[in-house]
Amino acid sequence: MKEFLCLVGLVILLEGVPYFLAPRGMKRLMEAIPQIPERTLRVWGLAAMILGILLVYLGRRMG
């Protein structure tokens, strides 16, 4: 449970970085998302999930 809470905290921290560093850019991105085709969003989402799984796998192998 300790690792899970640390992981959730890290995810929240990383999610907040773009809003802190570039709030204007994040607003523009949020306005542009409805114009992006759903297929493109799905492909990027799948790529992000695969990258996440790969990073978890590599992190677990190293530790």
C-alpha cells in the first residue's frame, strides 16, 4: 500500500507540472482537444499506456 500511495502521489505531481509551468499552453491544448479525431486520441492513449507498462516493468526488474 505504501508503494501504491507513493505512485499515486507521483502521478498527481507529474500531472500538475504542465499546469504550473505553462497554464496558458494547457488552456490552448484543452481548447484544441475537441478538434483532434477520436482515433488519434485513442492511438496516443494506447501509446501512453504501453509506455507506462514498459516503465513499470523496467522499474520492477531493476529494483
